[in-house]
Amino acid sequence: MKNIKVVAAVIRENGKVFATARGYGEYKGWWEFPGGKIEAGETPKQALIREIREELTAKIAVEDKITTIEYDYPEFHLSMDCFWARIINGELVLNEAEDARWLSREELDSVRWLPADLELINILSDQSAVTLKYYNENADLFVSGTADVEFSEIEDKFLALLPEGGRILDFGCGSGRDTKYFIGRGYDVDAVDGSEKLCEIAGRNTGTTVRHMLFSELDADAIYDGIWACSSILHVPKTELASIFEKMIRAVKPAGYIYTSFKYGEFEGCRKGRYFTDFTESTFETFIKKFPGLKITEEWVSSDVRPGRGDEKWLNLILQK
């Protein structure tokens, strides 16, 4: 079977992605992400920049790779490298497509997609599955880079707000580093993670049971003195993050505290195999206005504490119900 290698751009803007309706051939009128074939001597990113310029006139910046879709059409096998992209110059002009739309996550099912592009839609629609797959496949590497990182300054800042021996939910415990620290200081800790592999490793590291649970499965009513969500809920798309915060607010006791952290910036999307929602002080303050029962008691920007990553910045937040 003939193999065709192509590239596709998921161009995003204001929480929506750009799709076009094919203007020719067997799949005329079906929807796809813009792109095309890789020519001899081109890298996938070079091909994508050229294709978008030819098809849509605009100049794009090609960002992180999302995935490679492998799909068998009746007469050929398609291998499609898919990338996030953004417009950096010009306007989108339809030189080949018969129609185009900006689609929100909720609107992705509103058009008829080409079969290969539908495979990509399934990935974009369930970013949590992509992130969990990454952690299950890279758990040992992730734990080796985080388990022994010194984090006591922030851990102690959080514990100082809680009653002695209070109950903590470690919401996305990863390697179990923080659960182990909190237990060692006499706190009652419920440790959970969405990655089954990380649950196994964290259980061994902490000597306690770590429950396998997705963020969306939190169902508790005012039982925690504090919720520790360190570098965890940052993997939730912003459109879904509000419902997670509602669950956290319900789970924490009145006047209880939540610590959480996000990569610093305004990016949202896949970055090196995982989905990230970044925040700055101003974007988070806008986001949290949805929750009048929650206030920011402290926020600060810090550098990454892992070796060799000091240039990466984090937004740290302590919130109170």
C-alpha cells in the first residue's frame, strides 16, 4: 500500500481551532485541519509553514507536536504529523478550501471530519487521556526527577495554615513526595492520582495506600482541612477547570485552604506529550472571579526547583474557602 506523509496545523486563537472544508475530490465538503504533503528536503515544520502560506496566505508559528495519526484509507496509508500553531502575520484567506470555521471544543462534533482528522479530534476532545498515557508510560522517569526535590519551604507554608494533625487531600500526588512529608509530620493524608503507574510507585514510596482517581471523580463534602494540588490540576483544560474547582471547594472545610500551582504564562495546549493550562496573576484572578466562595490569600512566582530548569517559572497560589 502506498504511504503518504503529510502535516496538519491545529491553529488556535481565543480558545478555538481553525478548520476548513475541502473544496475538491472524493471528500469535497468534508472538514479537515489545514496542511499538506511534505516535499523532498523539508522538515515537517517547514512543510507546514509553506502549506499554510499557500492555502491560507497567512504566516504561522509552528509550536508543539500533538501526535502522529496513522490511518489506512482504501488506496493508501496516511501518516499525518499534527502540530499546534498560531498566526503571526496576515489574515487567513481561503485559496483552496470552500469553507472555514473557528470551532470551540464543544463545537468539534458539529462538522463532518475526514476519517484521519476524526482520529485527531478524538485526541483533542480527550486531552486527559493523552496526559495520563504520558505519565503511565514515563512514570519512572518522572519520579526520578521529582521524588527527591527539596520542597519543604512551600510544604511548611501550607501546613502552618492547617490544624495540627489535620486531614489533607494530596490531589494528584505524583511520586508521593509531598504525601510522605505530610505523613511524617503527623497529618492524615488521602493521596490520589489519575495515573495507575504513579499510584503504584507513590504507594511504595510513602508506605500508604494511594487511590487511583481522576480529578473529575472527586466527590467529598467538607472533609478536608486542606487540599494540596501541586503541579497537578494544571493538566486540566480551562473549559473543564471550573468544575474541578467547584469539587475542590465543596470538599474542603469552611475556612479551609487549597494550595495549587501552574506553569507561568498564557499558553494552553499540548507541551511535550501533556496538556497544560498556564496562568499569570491577572489571568488567574480573572478565572477565580467565578467562585465568590474562594479567595486568594497569597500568590507568588517562583523558579522551577528541579536541576537545570531554573528558567521555568511557576505561579503559586494559596486559596481559602
